[in-house]
Amino acid sequence: MTTRPCVPAALTACSCLILAVPLPAQSLPWKDCDYNDRPIPCRDIHGRDGSVRIEWKDGPAMTYRPVKEGFPLTTLRDNLGGTWQRQILVQGNAVFTNTANGNRIVVPLR
């Protein structure tokens, strides 16, 4: 007969809670993103309210908040008041297009 070590229920619950806590943005890996077809590493952080924050390795960051939810297209507004269409592609990549000036951001799933 083999015995298994006893794990207190509180410790098991604590382990589950640790897994549910989102990672700080600084610990997320950089992705191979594009801004107007120019490769720039970025990372995307998704908020519970549907917002997306894109941090660029070269410094700037912008948060996009949903105005009109949809799939595969969602209308978002950035911190400066610009309107963007986000399209989720079949493989999970996201393409953000500014409706006023045509700027385009591509964020891969991984």
C-alpha cells in the first residue's frame, strides 16, 4: 500500500488562486508585431472590460477601449480619441485599423 502526502485544502485552494492571477505586463514576452508594416516588438494586455493595452518595446503604449463589441470586428477608441476597427483573424491574430488615417497594427496571437 502506498501513501500520498497530505496536502492541506487551504494550500490547494491557494495554488488555484495563484494560477488565476494575471501576470504583470513586464513578465509577458515580446511578440513580433507590426505598425504600418514596420516590425516592432510589442505585448498586449487584455482588460476584463474588453480593453486592450499595447505596449511597444520602443517606448510608447496605448489603451484601446471597446465602443461597439462584435466578432470578428470590434470598434475601439484609443486614449487620444481615435477610432479603430479590430479584426480577429482565423488563426487568432488581431489587426487594428484606424478608420480616419489608415494606420494599421498587427498583433499575433503568440
